[in-house]
Amino acid sequence: MENQNFYIVEDMGVTRAALVSVLQRAGYQYVGSASAAENAWLEIPQKNVTVVIIDVNLKGAKDGIWLAKKIRESLNCAIVFLTAYGSDAMLEEIHSTDPDGYIMKPFNNPTLISSVKMACRNLQKRNKEKNPVKVIPTIIKSRSGLVKINKADLVYLKSEGNYVHLKTASITHEVRGKLDEVLKMLDYENLYRIHRRYAVNVEKIKAIDRNSILVSINKELPVSKSFNYEELIKRLNLDLK
């Protein structure tokens, strides 16, 4: 693991120590921590930070959302949120900062490690996308006629009625057929079925747990009861030890 350094912003000392211990054992390099958002913002720009783990509800005048927005404005690093509250309003605030993942408290070690690894992976992909490789488009027959798509742009597929919705960051194409038929037609190795109605582009996954998957457009997708979490973790090349 090369140059993957983490910084923690958490106002509870016990939680901060636990995070440091788990991530160091997983091979990450600890470069600092703070209990207040303002102090963190003074330190983080001075350090070589790959991923910042931020508690949303910090004590003090500024919260974790404020800090994440400051980081997004000027720094190139990944952001993973910690929160004890999962209300729709809180998740909407979290999503507004375009995070690379979030973890509900109390966290377990595998979820923490997988979330941080996904965040680092997302950061690497963003950096690579600054110099994109030319992709040959695929022509498909959609509800509106023949259209060109880049398979790599697909975020997820959703089956609804007699059609499958092919969702990208900017547009949705509707293709007639069943989900398994459309997956076969697209023949794209990065599409992975997670539910009888959903398939996801594994390159667009931002966070994953046993109950849902968060994709790059900040949409949370359901997974089926038979969803094989361990298999997808292996597919993503995430070692949780």
C-alpha cells in the first residue's frame, strides 16, 4: 500500500483511537487528527493526506459538512463520513459534499476498511480521468431510437415493467427487455447484478455494505437478500483483513 495516508476528524477520543488502530493494522499511514473542524482545516492542507475520515456532528462552531466543503473546494483527497444519524435530511447534507463514502456508527472493522479502500480507489479513478482514454461508443436501440453510449459511463441499470433503464450521470436510456437480456446484450464485464431489478457498474461504486450500495451519482441502490457481499468485495479487489 503506497502513500495512502489518513487523517481523522472526530471529537471522541476513544473513537479516534479505535479508528487509528484499525486503519494502521490495515496498512494505512496515520498523519494526524483533530477534534474540531477549524483545527483540522488548519492542518490538513499542510499534510500529504489521501483520505480524511470526518465525523459529521462535531462539537464547536463548524461541523463536518463545513469541513468537507472546504476540502472539496481546494484539496485533492478522498472524504469518508462517520455519522450516528441516518435521517434523510442528514444523508442529503452528506451527499451534497460528494463524499467518497460514509459509515454509520457504531462501525465494524470490515466496513471501515472496505469504505476507506473504496474511497482511495475512487480518488485514484478521479485522478486517472483527468487524462481519459478514448472509448469507442456502442450503438443500442432505445425507446427513442438508435443512440450511442459509452459502456463505461453507465452507473447502474434498473428494470421497470417491460423496459430497463440505463442510467448515466447525465441521462437515462430506456431499452425494451428483461434485465438479464439487456445485460447479455451489453456484454460489459463491469456490470454486476445486485438485485432482481438492479445491476451496478462496479467502477461507479462509492460505498458498499451488506444492505445497500452507494454509487457515484449519490444514489443508494438496494441489494437482494441473496446478494453475495463477499464475492463483490473480491471483485473489487478489497482485502478486508
